[in-house]
Amino acid sequence: MEQRDEELIGRMNEGDAEAFEVLYHRYRDWVHRLAWRFTGNQADALDVLQETFVYLLKKSPDLRLTASMTTFLYPVVKHLSLNTRRKRPASADEEMLDAIPAPAASGTPRAELAAALGALSDEHREVVLMRFVDDMSLDEIAEALAIPPGTVKSRLHRALETLRTDPRVREYFL
């Protein structure tokens, strides 16, 4: 039987290295994809992955999980990723396209999807990706971003409205 995250955190707080390892394996791919999306660079994403779990370890033995693990980790990954990205010289890194999932059912090329998402404001793009790539609920997004749920709904609505009018990706967001 798979242990709940709260139980694993409790065991981790008691010094159980195996509990930390289970959490690491459970969330490493998600953290890596998110970091890659923010940094646009594979090597930086791997560094952020490592830093995220070092941060988690440092929170022990006082860590209390009051939300889902992804809601807890999202702001950590975002902050570490943006700091990492600021340290790197600006460049048009094509590698970032690989961090955006290819549209499943439509014939929309990944580059067109990336361009359409790139045309959104940072706030709108972030909620779209959190909702549809990270599969976070509106409440989880609100908590992770520390904004009211109504603001999440408004940003998501406006972003989808914009994407639905973009001829490159219209069919993907209908």
C-alpha cells in the first residue's frame, strides 16, 4: 500500500531516509519538468531538482505538510528556477520547446504552441501550464501562487480566450 505524503513527511521528520527517498522518486520527474519549463535549460533544471530536494531536507524535522506536495513544492521550484535563470546570460534557448508538451490530438506543431504560449503574459502562461500540464486544481494553483482563487479563474479565462483566438493553436484550446 502506497503511503500518503503526510505520513512520509512525518517519517522523514523522524530521520527516516527511506521516506525521503520515496518522496524524491515520487516527485522528481514533476520537479524536473517544472524546473525545465522555468529555466528553459536541461542542465539548470537538473540543478534546480537537486536544490529543491536539499531544501526539502533542510525543512526537516519541522516540516508540516498543509497542502498537497506539488502545491508546497511549486513556489520552491519556481523561485530556485528563476534565480538560476537570472544568473545565466540571456539566450534564445530552443531547448525550452522540449519542456512544452506536444499537442496530443491536434496537428499543431510544438513550436507554434510554444510561440502562442510565449505570447501570453507570464501570469497567464503560468496558470495555463499549471492547470493543463501540471494538472493542478484551481485551489492548488491559488495556494501555490498565493493569490485568490478568483484571480486564478480570471487569469485562466483570459489566457484561454486569447489562445482560442490565435489561429496557430485555436483547435487545441476549443
